Amino acid sequence: MSSEAHAGTGTRPPRSVPAGRDLTLDLTRVACVVLVVFVHILFTGVGRSSDGSLLIERTVEGEPWFNPASWVADIMPLFFVVGGFAARAGWASAERRGETADGFVRLRLARLARPALAVFVFFTAVLGAAAMLDIDPVLVDTVAIGVGSPLWFLAAYLLAQALAPRMIDLHGRFGWGVPVALLAGALATDALRFLVAGELLDLPHVDPQGFVIGQELFGLPNVLFVWLFAQQIGFFLFDGWFASRSARQLIGLIGAGYLAIWGLVSLGGYSWNMLANQWPPTVPLALLAVVQAATLTLLKRPLTALMRTRAAQAAVLLIGSRLMTVYLWHLPVIMILVGIELALPLPMPAPGGAAWWWTRAPFLILVLAAVWVLSLWLVRFERTPPLGRRAFPAATPVAVVLFALPVLAITAYGIDAALAMIALLTTALALGLTGGFGVRRGTGSGD
């Protein structure tokens, strides 16, 4: 979360907290990441049946309450809303210092690509070793696709942040006209996608788990339309538009948003499972961004009270300093811990049983503890040193594309050793082109 964010807690913060920083937004990001970790733990249904055979399933998706719960638990739109708030604050501060949009984007590229570099090294080594050891490719693919699934966020978030200076300018000139135009683009993209799926290619509209891969590619423009829409909502959050609404108006906005989502999914095409609507992103997620921004505003007062306590501040600042490490590494850690259970072997409850459900919260604590141990070394990748000089004038947009494209390919087709290697090389190249590896202190980062 940007240190320039305004609307503070209303009390004098401790010296470790920059003045004017809104810790409720830091709390929001930390809570969202922890929720993502817990949801992925619920997805990881690995255990043994009564006869001792191995069970692998996405347990929670079979529960009757899962689809309604996903309307609340899918908090990815909120990430982009809060990211928009931070980008708006950061860009205003950068302009006051006389910095350029290029420097703004390079810094955000470094903040995402440096932590990603380490995880791509891991995937390249592990998947390369699996290929050489001739491990069952079906098992490897099953695990790899699941472990690589959160990587889409890297590309989508960087693209949104890279366009933030331009989108902030449009926000100042056209206000609500910008999100309206983005929403229209998202609707048109979804319409084309459903047309291709249902008529042109004679593909099914939707299966119970989401969309078929053949027509996913037609939804890729929504990586921009939907997430830029959510980011624009973050600009309005920064401006105080939501804070100026009464509680009754915010509740009405939340109700209207959910009603609109219900209307869309009732028409067909969209899944009732919001997580299935997440890749490529669809219009219901854009509407969720508005709902979640209004909800966050309603919760501002109790969250502010919570963040007045030093214990909450310490926890949020500790986890927040490792947020990308937690996000990128929690699934590899989950798989490693499950592998240890299988190898020893330790007693493993059957997925979906009472014992399995009771062990989910302790397993979450174990995963977070293991990631924290890893972060003692990995956190260095989250510390962005002074940036070096870019390689040539157009290096930054080239680097953004180099970083984003392999990640989008991984999200669409699943990660394997080849794609992991490509992503590793292009990430390193993107950092090299933009000075993201840092320079010795005092050499400067100007162009």
C-alpha cells in the first residue's frame, strides 16, 4: 500500500507508520491475501480414502453453499480497487516530486517482477526436474496448473498499474464516463465470447466449473476492461466519492450491485461461481468492485478502530512487508506440506469429512508459518533498491509486455517447464531493461 494514501486513522500513529497512511487499506490487503490462502487450502482436497488410496479433488466446490459464498469470498476486485487508491495517491506524490510516468511504471514493474523472478526460478527447477525424472505427467500437470493459478494477478495488476497515469488523467477529465466506457467494453467482450462459444464454434456456453479454453482467448480484452474498471473505482474511493455517501446509500449501492450480478448470471453464460468468472474476468467481477468498495467504506469506522491498536498495526505491517511472498509462495508451500504428509506417511483425513474440515484452520496457520520462514530470505526480493537507468527510451513498455505475456500464457494454458523458463528469462530481461535489478547507492535512477 502506498505510503502516500490519505484519510488516516484519526489518531497519532507510531513512529514506524508514515504520517497520513491509511492503515485500514493495508489491513484490507493483508486480510484479502490471507483469505486467498485459506480458499486455496479449501480447494486442495488431498487425502486418503478408507481403503488407503490417494484422493485429489477440489473439495469445497462440491459444497452447496460454495457458489453463494463466492459472491463474498472472491475479493480479487477489491485488490484492484485498493490498488487504484494507492496508484492515485502515488501518482499525485510522484508529480509533486517532478517524476515521470516512466519512473512510476518502472517502480511498479520492479515491485512485481522481483518477487516473481524467485518463484519462476523455483518452477523452472522443479518442473524441469519432474520432466527429467519421468514423473507421471498427468500428476505433474494437475499439481502445476493448480500451483500456477494465482500468477494471472501479476500480469493483470501490472497492466492496470502501467496504465494508471493515463487513466488518472482520463478520470480527471471525464469522471464516471471512464468506468462506463470500460464497462461497455467488458459487456461487448463477454457478448462476443458467448457468441463464439455458442454459435460460431458450436461450443457449449458454460460448464459447471466455468468456461472452456477454446473461447477463453476471446475474453482476454477483459483483462484490461474489467480490472481497469475496478482500478477506476479505486480512484473514486481516493477522491472520497464513496465516503460522501450516506450509510443508506452505500447499502443501496451494494444491494443494486448484487441484484445486477444476479440478473446477469440468471440470463445464462456467466457462472454462479464468481471464481469461475475470474479468468478471463467478466462483467460480474466489475460489479463486485463497486459492491466491495461500498462495503469497505461502510466498514471504515470499525476497521479504523481496530488499526488504532499496536498489535493490529504490528501484524499488518509485518505481513504487509511480505505480501507478494505470501501470495506467490503459499500454493507451492501447500503442495510441499501435502507431499511431506504423503511421503512420511502421516494420517490424512478424507477430503470433505469432519476431520478434514476441523484441520483446515490449523493447516492455514502451518502454511503461513512456513511461508514466513521462507520469507526470511525471500523478502529481499520485495525490497526495491534504487532503480538503474532504462536501456533505451521505449524500454519500459517493452518490459511490461515481456513480463505480462508469458504470465498470461501460463494462466491460459497452465505452467510447464518450458513456459516457466520463458517467464524466468523474460522477467529477468524486463528487469534488466528498466534498471530493476538496482544500482549502487548514489548512482541515481534518473534517465
